[in-house]
Amino acid sequence: MSFEKNRQIHALIRRIEIVAEDIVCVELSPANGGRFPPFSAGSHVDVFIDERTIRQYSISNDPSDCSYYRLAIQKEPQSRGGSKAIHESFRAGDIIRIGEPRNHFCLAEDDVKVVLVAGGIGVTPILSMAYRLTAKGTDFAFHLCVRSRERAAFVDEISTSPFAARFELHLDDGGPQQRFNPDNAFADLTQTSAVYVCGPRGFMEFVTGAARRSGIRPERIHTESFVSAAVDGEEEFEVVTARTGKVLLVRHNKSIAETLEEAGICPILSCEQGICGTCLTKVISGEVDHRDTFQTNAEKIGNSMIAICCSRARSKQLVLDI
Ligand code: FES
């Protein structure tokens, strides 16, 4: 998988509002009128927050309508400037820069029956998928799991949508009867059914584990996580920059990218969370401890590229093509 820097688009914030606790919804239209590039369900765009900060957010609206993109951004308690800046400084009427839509969480064309499962803000790509599956006439169910009703975005819209009857809301603070039960959700699925899950990492592990146990084929279990990868580790290791011959010690509380920056080498970064693939760097030797969610399992096993914003080393030394 290779990353290509995509074209930037100027977008007008035509509407911005809080739609749930700590979640702001941002509707964008092309700054020069017309329509945005088409997008497929599950797509995300880069949002350029300032010269140094780029974040990725899923498009949540119906993919048949590219006159606008709708994003929903949860204010993260540990925000390093991304979500916090959007919540605090973005205003209706502002012109911002975004990238063209990209999709690492695509719906397969041949799914016969689908279960969509969203945890919290993971509803954003899943909602777009619900619109697309409805348009295709695919049989599906849509589960949204949240801590409380106040934290559930887009429920009013879903409740009046063409797929309202397929939707179930599960609240952590509600009674046991309405909690998400994967055994029930996956009871009617066959090997060729598909499950799409988006949410926090632990939630996704819970759901995908249940999907595997119910007999769904692994290649039909699709996930996307918004949670940043942990960059720290127990072990320190060396990075050798093959192009300049520097040998750098990556301390346990630093990422490779931070270590390079401290040594005067500035890698191109974007999400800094292992999500976007911008920082992927060729591995010449050494074994990678992959922490990103961008590469596939097969690519990680191939050990040819490393996301230097978050991944670490299993070997004492990594030689990178930098
Ligand atoms: S900067 Fe996005 S994966 Fe590293």
C-alpha cells in the first residue's frame, strides 16, 4: 500500500453545531460552489487544522450526495491540537483546506447480508454505509453502542431515515435487555455475511472476536479505529538512517519520528496516530513492532514499511531508508 499526497480542496464551513456531548458536526461545501469529488461509504478526508496539524475524519452523509461532506468530531481529552482546535476555533463561514476523500474502510460489492456496529463516534463512517446499503437494497442491521443517550450523535436523523427499522441503539447506562449482544446480532449470519465495525480499539476487539466465533470469515470482518496508537514502549532501540548514516537511540517515551526531529531530520507526518500512512518509511533491516492501523496484516508481516509516528522495533536496531 503506498501513500500519495492528495490534492487540497478549499471548503466552506456552511454549518457547525454540537450534535451530542463533546461531538461537533461540521458541514462543508465547496468554497467555489459546485460539488465535491465523489466519495464512497467509509471514506475519510484530511482536515488541515494549521500548518503542522492534519487530522483524518470520516464523512458521515449519504455518499449519493457530494454537494457537501459532513464530518463529526469528538473532542478528545488528550487532544494535542486536532479535535480541540476544531471545537474551539472553527466557525460557520470559515474556509478551510481538506484533502480528497480516501477510503481504507470500503464496503465490499458482494456482501449479501451485513451487520454494521458502531461504538461512539465510530457512527460516522457506519452511517454513510447505512445509506449506501439502503440504496443497494442489501439486507443489513445497524447497531450503535454509546455510554449514554447524550453521547449518541445522529440518532434523530437515523430514527427518521429509510433504515430506521434496521437500527438499534445500545446504552451503557441503560438496562441489560437493550445492551449490545453479539450472539444475538450475529445469530443469523453465515460464512459469507459481513461485519463492519468502527469504534474504540477494545470495543472493536470485543465485536470482532464475537464475529469470528460466530463463524464469519476473517476477510469479511472489516474494522476502522479512530484511537491513536500507543507510541511508548518498554524497550529502547536504535534507528540507523541509511541515507545519512546517523545512529539514533529511540527512548522508551519517544516515537521514531520525534527522535528523528530531535536529530534535525523532519519526516513528513500527518495524523501522527498510525492511521493515515503518510509517514510510512521503507525498512532496510530489523524487525518492526507495528502499532499502526493503516497497513494490512499481510503488509505488517511483510515488514517492508514502518509507520514511524507510532511503530517501534522488536529488534535492537532498525535500518530505515531515510
Ligand atoms: S503520520 Fe499518519 S500514520 Fe504516521
